[in-house]
Amino acid sequence: MVVPNPSSSAILPSYSYSSLPDAADSDAGAPANRRRVLLLSGLVTIVTLVASATYIGLVSRWDSELPEAIKHQRPPPLTLPRGVAEGVSTKSHGLRLGVASFPWTNRMLTWQRTSFHFQPKINWMNDPNGPLYYKGWYHFFYQYNPEGAVWGNIVWGHSVSTDLIHWRHLPIAMTYDQWYDSNGVWTGSATLLPNGDLVMLYTGSTNQTVQVQNLAYPADPSDPLLIDWVKYPKNPVLVPPPGIDIHDFRDPTTAWLTSEGKWRITIGSKINKTGISLVYETMDFKNFELLEGVLHAVPGTGMWECVDFYPVSTSGENGLDTSMKGSGVKHVVKASFDDDRNDYYSLGTYDEETAVWHPDDPKLDVGLGLRYDYGKFYASKTFFDVEKKRRVLWGWIPETDSELADIQKGWASLQAVPRTVVFDRKTGSNVLQWPVVEVEKLRTKSWQFSNVVVQPGSVLPLDVGKKTSQLDIMAEFELDQEALNRVNETDEMFSCSTAGGAANRGALGPFGLLVLADESLSEQTPIYFYVAKGAEGKLKTFFCADESRSSKATDVMKPIYGSTVPVLKGEKFSMRILVDHSIVESFAQRGRTCITSRIYPTKAIYEDAKIFLFNNATEANIIASLKIWQMDSAYIHSYPTELIM
Ligand SMILES: *[C@@H]1O[C@H](CO)[C@@H](O)[C@H](O)[C@H]1NC(C)=O
Ligand SMILES: *[C@@H]1O[C@H](CO)[C@@H](O)[C@H](O)[C@H]1NC(C)=O
Ligand SMILES: *[C@@H]1O[C@H](CO)[C@@H](O)[C@H](O)[C@H]1NC(C)=O
Ligand SMILES: *[C@@H]1O[C@H](CO)[C@@H](O)[C@H](O)[C@H]1NC(C)=O
């Protein structure tokens, strides 16, 4: 794809943003999380000002335990649409006009809180930021609103773990205390240099809502917990280049090395409706040069946020360091599309000489082909885990209930269980995502069901005890071969989202599991396969999640998600489902196709949540074998309530 060179003012609008002088530098360079003065511009609403003032009065230091301290002092909910004025579209879908809010009880809302997914203690969270492994700890930073359960006042929350499952919350790492990030400390990435130095690049929204890139580093690199952060006194290190709108320049990636020993990063943007990713080169993370052309561009895809760019091995099991290249390596480009809030990826080849990436298959280019996840999963970011030699993917899982309910429950959003990402050497055309192996440490009591025959049109309860809101389910299905042969061409135009869900019976599907279902199936969420048969008997398999009957509440989204999944010769249909209260993560064929659902039942909760096997195919029996574990809760607690180390 040839696109205009964004640095060429011949083709592009001549607009150019110049950085402000170093005016505000005088008190920069101090540890960011000790800063107490909040610089708020006139663009920040009065509501926020009042909220912040309350907040400063209550909390003497950023590193006291914020959530507890302000738990009962949360500012009144913001009623204006947030985000647009700050230069990003609003992060939550809100409540549709005219939809009455459901009378949620505390019992229902309490059940929604998850037990082994990463969440701050209270309030709003969005994008994962700067994940890395450092001196024995996995660090996780995240976009966080310390003041409420809706988007706004964004700072970097921070937690550490030794296994990616059990977490300790640390003090806020960076807050909006400089002119170049006074509208928010937005998304960024970590780069670990070969000499052990750690640099963090992040987007700041300035006092004039210009998106700029800033540099930060640990105040004490010998501190394994990386508690204190310093912002580089001469920030910003990058401002929007000519031709790039001041609101379309965000989320720098982890840097990778060139053969000449220079570092490159890429940053998402757009020109008109073409989504692009700019490439910069640097030696010191302070001075950058914009390279000609772009890493990649796809017309019609709109703003690319949170671009991720990394190598995968085509020959080995291990993940690769971000700087790896050469034979046996493909490169993934992932972009989060601001227009539709999905994470699209594509596999291809990176040409170091030109700093351009080419998709293996133009029909599967970024945005045209594959998604990490066909449910809710956005703004994701990978890191190379140097300890376990794997590439780990973090993804933000938004809510699909109303903001009013979020405010009532006091929190909003989750992170998916971190997933390892590898190239799928069997298909050669996708990655495989799989929950990190450490989550299996939470498995407790298990049940096994072998070769259960499920007749067309039947539903079978699976007795797995009473704790059915926390499960890890592995299931394999075989379709009756005789029926497969007998059935004529069928369902060639099938699609999960338009075919009416699991209530639409076809010859060879749907079949799978009902999770978070009550005894009478008045609430149920089918996770299922659906097989279509094309000309010459070719089978095409779909993997879907039908939320349409997941809740009696009217003020939650209830879509039907899904896509195709490759099922190779000799393979059974296999799925894994992690159920954790209001989140269900589903993986087909070892992670070729994934679907994350947020589900808010009103009856199928606590001991009334059950699971069932079902087969709604009209022509075929299925044979199912399952292993199901109850899952323990992870330890996710606050510092300094618990002692660190
Ligand atoms: C933003 O901050 C800069 C540097 O302190 C200052 O010169 C400028 O007047 C500020 N602009 C607004 C709108 O506050
Ligand atoms: C963007 O759209 C404007 C208005 O349609 C057009 O004049 C301009 O040439 C476009 N820019 C690029 C780089 O295509
Ligand atoms: C398949 O098509 C043939 C010919 O049209 C028809 O006789 C037969 O009943 C069909 N089989 C099924 C299972 O629908
Ligand atoms: C199976 O199909 C029937 C008929 O459409 C429907 O009533 C039933 O709810 C379906 N079962 C599931 C699990 O969706």
C-alpha cells in the first residue's frame, strides 16, 4: 500500500504543531508520584475541579491508599459526554435514550465483581500500559480514574505480580501534573534496554489537548517495585508532525532495535479516513527522527490507536524479543480502531531497510481479516516476558452495562486474563491466544464427562457443584460422521451475528455449552460451534457467543458475537471457557478464535448459575467430552495494607 508521506507538506495540509517552550520545566524531574499539585487547565470542567479539590484535601500523599480513602467520597457522576473535548471519543457506550434503567440490587452487582481477573479495588480502568518483567516482578500499569467509575482524570495505576495472576496494587505511578499531560497521562509502552535501563514512552494530552509523546523513567532503577517515576524535564519528546491532527497522535509502542543499533517506535494516527502508523528513529529516546513513509496504512479504517508491532516465530514455541527479525520470523501489526472499538491484527513481513511492513495476504490486511477477539477486547498490548520466553498479551475488557450501573457498583472494566501469543504453525494464517499457564494454579475441584451423546434438540445439565460462577471448562465435540456425509449443502451464508443465535437450528449446529444459565433457562449464554457445509462437501466452522438471552435486564448490551474458526483434518471441535462472574472468555481450537463476553444476569447468579450441554442441530448427534474445574479466587490486594515482599 503506497500512502502519502506524512512528512511531505507537498501532499498534506500544511498545518504543523510546535511544542511549547520549556516554560514549565522548572519543577519537573521530581518523582512524579509524589507530586501533589494538580495543574488543571481551563478546559477541564468545573465538576472535575471540585472533585480534584476534594481529592487533594482528603489524600495527603499520592502513595497513601487512595481507593479506600476516597471510597465514600466519590465525586458526583459526570453527566457531560467525556472524551470528545479531550481529543478522544468517549470510552463508554452510555445508556440509550428512552431505556429505563434496571433496578439492580446490591446482591446482583456484588456478584458481578470478578475473582481472578485483574481489577483495581474501585473506579474506572481502561488500556493496559507499559507491561514488563523487571527484577523478579511483572509490572502492570493501566489507565485509571482515581476519582470515579467513569472515564476521566486519567493517571497510571500500577500493580505487581510474580505470576501474572495474583497482584498487589501499588501507588499511582504517574499523574497529570505537567502542562504536557495535564489532560491525562495516556497510554504508553516500556522498553528495556540491553544495559538494563528502562524507559517509558507515553502520550500526554496537554493543557490545550494536543497529543504529545513524553519520556519517563524509574527514579530508582534498583527498586524492583519501580514505585517512583521521573518525567523527563524536556518533555514532550514528540509533537504531532506536519499533516497530523493534534488529536490523532497517540500510544507509542515498545521500541525495537535496527541492525545499525538505532531504536524505532511506531505511533498510530490517521490521514482523512486512512489509518496509519508512523515510524520514528532514536538513539536516546529524547531526540527522534520521523522516517519517510509509514509502517503501514489501510484506507477507510480511521484512527489507529494502541498500535502493537512484534515478531512471532514460525519455527519455535517461544515468544520473541521485540527486536528479533530475520528468517523464521513473521511480524504482527495490531491496531485498535477508534471507529469501531475492535482490535485487528495481521501477519506479514517487516522490511527493515524501508521500515515498511507488508501483509502476507492483502485480503487479510489489518482491519479486513482477523481480530484478536470477536467480543469485547480493546486497546491491547503485548510484551516479551524475558523470564519465561513468551509473548504475553494484555487487553482491556470494557463494560456493556450502563454507566449508571457502573457508578452504583463503584467500578468499571477489567483486564482479560493475560494470554500467550504464538504463531499457529498448523494453519500458518493466524496467531493462537491462550490464557497464561499460571491461571491453571487456581484450578481446584474437577469433574470429568466422557463421550456424552447429545441428541439433536436436547439440553443436558452438568452437575459441577454449586460454585459455577468461577470455572475453567475444556470441552471437545465430535459431530456424527454419518450425518456429516448425509447432509446436503447447508448454511453457506451463515454468520454468528445475523443468524439469530443459538435458537436458530441448522442441520449441523449450533452445539456447545450454556453458561450462567438458571435452572429454567430463563437466562442463558450459549457458547457454541455451528458447522456449514459448502459445495464439494467443504465444511466451514463458526464459533459464536449468544448473549441475547443472557440477562432479563434491559439496560445492558446483548449482542451475538463470533466468527469462523479453522478446524483442520483430524481435529475435534474444541473449546475452552473461563467463567468468572460477569466475564466469560471463550477460546476455540486452542485459541484460533476468541470471544470475550460481559454478562450481567439477574437470576443466574451465585448458586443459581448452572451449566448445560446443548445440541440444537437438527440432523446430527454430537459426542462431547469435558473436564471442568472450579476456580479459586486470585489474590489481588492493596499496598500498603499487605506487606510487600
Ligand atoms: C499551557 O502551558 C504552557 C506552559 O506552561 C503555558 O505557556 C500555556 O499558557 C498553557 N496554555 C493554557 C491554555 O493553559
Ligand atoms: C483529505 O481530504 C481532503 C478533503 O477531501 C482532501 O483535500 C485531501 O487531499 C485529503 N488528503 C489526503 C492526504 O488524501
Ligand atoms: C439432499 O438433497 C436431495 C436431493 O435434492 C434430497 O433428496 C435429500 O432429501 C436431501 N437430504 C437432506 C438430508 O436434506
Ligand atoms: C434451540 O432451538 C429452539 C427452537 O428455536 C429454541 O427454542 C431453543 O431455545 C434453542 N436452544 C438454545 C440453547 O438456544
